[in-house]
Amino acid sequence: MLRYRWSPQGDDEPLPPEIAFLAAHGVTVPQLIKAKRYALLWGVTPSESLLALGFIDEDAFYRALAAETGVPLLPADIAVCPHAPYDLGIRSGIVALQPNRRRLAFAIAPRGSAVQELLLRGPKLARQGVALIAPRRLAERVMAASAARIARRAAHELPDEDPALSARDGATKAQIVSVATAVGAASFLATLAPLQVQQVIVGLISLVFLAMITVRLACCLERVPVRPRRKVSRAWGQEWHRDDHHGDQPHSDEHLPAYTIIVPLFRETRVLGQIVGALQNLDYPAAKLDIKLVLEEDDEPMRAAVRSMEMPNFIEVIIAPSGQPRTKPRALNVALPLARGEFVVVYDAEDVPDRDQLRLAVATFARMPRSVACLQARLVIDNFRDGLLASLFAIEYMALFDVINPGLASYGLPVPLGGTSNHFRTEVLRDIKGWDAWNVTEDADLGVRLACRGYDVADLPSATLEEAPMHLGAWMRQRTRWMKGWMQVCITHSRAPLNTARTLGGAGSLGVVTMAFGTVATALAYPLFATLALIIAARLVLNGGNIAVSSIADAGFAALALVVFTAGFVSMLLPPIIGIARRGPWRLMLYVPLLPFYYVLVSVASWRGLVGLVTSPFNWNKTEHGLSARRHGLQITGSSKDLSPRRPARA
């Protein structure tokens, strides 16, 4: 692709022909000169910079291009061929047309250097039955013509290729028989020796607990930055990053790759303006942004809200065809085949990422081996002042994203992704068939599948602000879905446990056991173990520190319970304490003693999730956003610790 290079005399050179003709179509000469300058700065063609800067609407640009070249615009009554690969047609900007009276054979939507080629070959192409159309209009027509295929692919591409890696088919007969056999055997033995069977079961569960405790405490030993230190030079877009480990990393705008951002939106009218503002506020060349807002076909309020906004040319709206399951990962799978960026990131509707997060991700990927397929940014709850529940939720996130996940990544263990602010190598994500549309905690599942394919997840010390549920009902519905999804992860990746263990290796298998099975087991059994530990502690106090035991087994059981309780209590509180120390504010330390009671609510949600796994496994409990008045107008500055509102940055 042709790229313009900057020279000191650049402003004295004639305007590039691919935009010069627009002076006759309402674009001013100063705007054309500015577009040329930004093309040099960003390393793109002038037409790309012109559109990204918003000096002309995309439809108006292609109308002017048709008038200049003589290539006709594609009439509305001519349909595109519905059988060709829709994703390749949209990304390449060329699709075949249905037979028609005008004898038009192809529709083209040229981008970049293809615009200059069209200006040179326009009359010839017009005689060859080629019609012109704007890229987003081409995408709309192709998506409408291929709606059934798109819906099918988004939901079934992964399970059709490898059913064992998807939650679509639920537990296998072998899994059901194994669980039923184990429960039956335990029940039968319990009638013969109830105390001994109880001790064996508790002992086995305790091993999982101890493994999880060990991993959590090991993560606390890793020193990770909350955010990198930066020294910024703004000479022609040159930015130098300095962090605690890697020295200076120069990244000029010219050499930055195209970056795709996918934002699924379902009933999110309250935060539409906020997310669009946050995306426009990103410090990244606008001409290299490929932003896709994914809306559901029947979500008319959301579609109306989007139509009422004036979107920049680099934000595209994709309508996901109706289909089942109605889940976020299915919407993501609709957009993934259309991604044009070398990297792709997912943001949720309420997110406000650090302005330089994409630049930092590019720099991090550049110094990482190719085996690192994903970077997980830090999720930060910014409405922690909205009550006790929001404060405890914020503390939980600090423990996970500022302590546990960076620690897991540093040890090379599987990392439970956060559902948002996941940055991927696009080719890898396509190769593993994207997200499992049938898993309601698709992020956790994807983290395991990446590990099973030999890929690593690394930490990205950049913050994305998020909104915590403020009311118990909303929190419970969200957490119930999360725990149901974790159970789906356990089912999916235990269908062939020996194969999974061989693929992951010893350390990876330990990571999955603690991350997936440990999360579910501890949540379900937490009330039981807490009660047993309190009973044993009470007996110790009442008996002056001594417990009467009838056998060595009883003594071992009591000792194990005390060890699990003590170590578990430390592993429960230490990561949040470290997270608060790293992130702040310090006043959240006052809420740490309430975490044991908070995890009782997590246990309740887990049991509700278990019921939902049986009754409605693919039901997606939607979380409402935009309810916190404290987040109104919030934008992040350069610091992930600065949570104060400010005015949007000017172009």
C-alpha cells in the first residue's frame, strides 16, 4: 500500500490527487492540507486521514469519488451475492453482485491506496461492470444478505469444529455417569462409616483448597506495577514509554498497526455517549482505529440511540442477526471475522480505558514472544463510593486484577480473563474460533482454551474503569451468571481430563484446577468449611486450647481443618490488602474485615448458578449500567489512579 513520507517541504508540495479533487466537493484547502500532514504523521494515505479527521462524511466521499471517476454508485435495487465468503468480501471491499439488468458484476468499496488506483482506472472499471459503494454501506448489504450464515457461524463455528471445547452440548454421558457413580458410592459408604467418609470427602476437597491457597499466596509475592512510569515527547507523535522492567520503547504513529475495538451493546442507551466519548478520547491515530459497535437486531431502542448520534467515520455499527444463544460472546463472534486490525480488544459498554492503553498494548506485544496471544488490562471499579456492596466489589477487583492475575501471568499459569480490556493477536483469536457463544462466562473459558493451545496471557498494567452493581439484586444476577459460567468451564474442560492434563503440563493443570475447579468448589463449600472451622475453633476455646480426639485420624482431620481455615483466611484477606495498597484509596482497608461475609453472598450466587446450569444453562442475566451518578462525565487522564471527572480532550 502506498504511504506518504514527511519532508520539511511537505506543505509546498501539491496536494495528493486522491484528495485534491475534493476541493470541488465542499472540502476546504486548509482541511486538505491538514489531511496530508496527518497522512505523513500517521503513515496512512491522505484519503484515510481525511476520513478519520471527519472533514467529509464517508457517504459524501464516495459520492464525490463516483462523480470524479465515472464509476456508478451501486443502486439500491441490486443485491449482492449471498453465497460468497461475507467476511472476505467486507474486509477486501469487493463483492459479486446478483445478475441484474444494468450488467453490473461487482461492487467495490476501495480504501487507502485503492482509492488512488481507482482514480487512475475509473473509466476502464466503469466499462467492466463495476459499481462503487461506501465500505459501511457494503458491509450493511452483505450482512443483510448473509444474515442466516452469519448467525450460524457466530453460534456454532467452535462447537461444530470441536464439540469438546464448547459448552453447547452440556455434560457428556460419561461425565454424568461418573458424577452419579461417585455420589452413589459416597452415599453407600456413608451409611457404613459416616464419619470416615465425611473426613475423606472433606480431605479431598481440602486438597483443592490448599492448592488454590498456595497459588493465591504465591501471587502475592510477585511485585507488579500498578501502571508504568512514562516520559512522553510529543514531537511528531513520538511517544517514549519507560516502565519498571523494559527501558525506553519508542513508538511513532507511523509504525503503529491498525487496531480493532469491539464493543457489544445490548440495552445500553444510558452509557452510549460515555463509551463513544471514551473511544474518541483514546490516544491512537484515528485512521488506524477500526471500532465496531455490535447491536442486536431486535434492540430497537439501542439502534435508535445510535442513529441519533453523529458517529465519526472510524466507528462502524454492526447489527448482529437474530439467533440463539442471546449472549455477549455470540455478538463478539459476529464482529471478529470483520476485524481489520492486527490486534483486537474488547470493551464493555460502561468502560473508560486509559487513553494510552492501545499504545502500551502495542509496545508490550512487540517485546513479548509470539506465544503471548493476549494481554489482560487492569479492571478498576470507580464507583466504590456508591455503597457497601460497590466498595466490596471494588476490593475484590483490586485483589484479582492488581494481584492475582498479574501473579498468574508472571508464573506462566492460565489466567482467567476479565471479559473486557482483553487485547488479542487477531490471527490467533480467529485460529481458535473466537469465543464460545454458549458459555456465559466466555472470558474464563477463553483463558483456558488459549492455555490448551500453548498460548500465554500477559499482564497489561493499564487501567480500564468499570461500574460495579450498586444493588444486591443486580449483583446477585450478575454473580449467578458468572458462577454458572465457571461451572460450564469445569464441564467443558473435564470431558477428556487426561488429554487436557497432557496438553497443559503439570503447572498448567494446577493452574486450571485452582482457577476453575477451585473457584467453583470453594464458592459452593465455603459455608460448610467456615462452619466446621468455627466449630473446631469454639471447641479449642472452650477446652482451653485442647481438643479431645478418639483417634489419630480425628486429630489429623482437626489439624487439616485448622490449617485450611487459617491459610484460607490469610489467602482471602492478603490479596485485597495488597491490592488496596497498590491501587488505593486506603480507606477501603476498613471494609476488608467484611470480606468473609461478602463471600457468603458469593456462595449463595454459586448455588443459584448451579440451579441455573440445570434449568437455563445459556440464559444471560443482563447487568444494567449507567446507574451511578458519580460516573457522569468521567474520563480517565494519563493516570490509572486519577478518578476525578474532567472535560473530554480536544482534537
